[in-house]
Amino acid sequence: MSEMETETTDLAPVKATETVRGNRGEVGVASAGLTMRQRWGSSNSGLSLKRFARQLVKDGDAVAKEWFANKKGAKNEKRSDKNTQRVIAERTATKASKRKTGKK
């Protein structure tokens, strides 16, 4: 057997797949934005990127839906309640320190 084939319990040989690393490391999953821009560039449709994405959403494309969700802030971090209270306390303390305490 060659190095690329391995034996299994059933009689079908399975090839072991190796990930090829480029000069920048392992290849990850493309983001929705990158995928949309690549599709739009190769489509030659003459539409703007947003109109092209809207057309794909009408057709039920999951990547286009994810792209619009990301544009609306689906992946933005939300502040926790504790962090929000801390920010409000800092803001009021800063305002209070800037106020003039009295006239002379």
C-alpha cells in the first residue's frame, strides 16, 4: 500500500487527506463578506454588491442572509449589565468632577 491509503475494517480503502498549508498558515472558513465579494466579482452582473446580495436573499442563499445579518450587527459584542452600570457610574462621576461647585 502507498502512504496515502490506510486500511479500514470494511474492504474499501480510504485515502488520508492532508491539509496543505500555505505561506500564511492553515486556511480557515471564508467569512460571509469575503464570499459575497468573491461571488459578486465573478458574477459580472453589473449590479451593486448590495443589490446582488438582495437578489441572492430572494433566492434563499444562506451566505447572503448571514452577510446582511452581520451588517446589522449580529456579531457585535453586547455590554453586560454589570459593565453598563460601571460605565454609567464613571460617566456621572466625570460630569460631577467637571461641574463648578460654587461661585466666589
